[in-house]
Amino acid sequence: MTDNCIFCKIAAGEIPSQKVYEDEETVVFRDIEPKAKIHLLCVPKDHFAYLSELTEVRARLLGRLMQKIAEHKDEWGLSQGYRLVINQGENAGQTVNHLHIHVLGGETLEWE
Ligand code: AMP
């Protein structure tokens, strides 16, 4: 756990969140400022900050996270489709420096 990381604290249960799923390496909870009808954040419990820090081991972890999203999509109200977003760095608007996948859906999403 990395000090002062809000997602590490959520993963550890130290600050509250609306969790929809948890296992030994993953936590999924509702975004506090949803950008779609359903907006979840899928977060690996092990802290790393950026997609650009991907290693082979982390890439496999990311693959498992995406597989879990696929497995749970119906239960999370995403059976009609969903969009995954990972913001990398400042220009992409990354505000929390703990890797996370935005999972958006529950309605027709605009695509510009
Ligand atoms: P990003 O801009 O890609 O780093 O995304 C960070 C996301 O985390 C934003 O969509 C925030 O609304 C969300 N967020 C920040 N703090 C919390 C929190 N305590 N609980 C749930 N979502 C949060």
C-alpha cells in the first residue's frame, strides 16, 4: 500500500466506497462523479501509477481485470455494452495516480 493513495485506501477498506466486486487482487467500485449512468472503476489492489509502467506481469494482471469485467457485465447492468477507458498522464486528465480502468455504460454512450 502506498501512502496517501486514495485507491489504496479504498482497496484496504480504510475509506468508504460503493464496492460492487472484490477479490484478492481486484476491487471494483462506483465512481464518485459518474460520467455515465453506470460508471465503475476497476482497480488492481497492487499499486502502480501509470499505464506507461506496464510490465509483462502487470499486463497479465490488466488482462485478468478485463476478463473479470466481461464475466460480471450482466450483473453490473452492462449487458448492452460498455466502454473501458484508462487515462495516462496529465494530457489525458489522469487525476488519481493508481492505475484504474473506467467502466462506462448503462446507456448509449456518445463517441466524438
Ligand atoms: P482519472 O481522472 O482517470 O484519474 O480518474 C479518477 C476518477 O476517480 C475520477 O473519475 C473521480 O471521479 C474518481 N474518484 C476520485 N475519488 C474517488 C472516490 N473516493 N471514490 C470513487 N471515485 C473517486
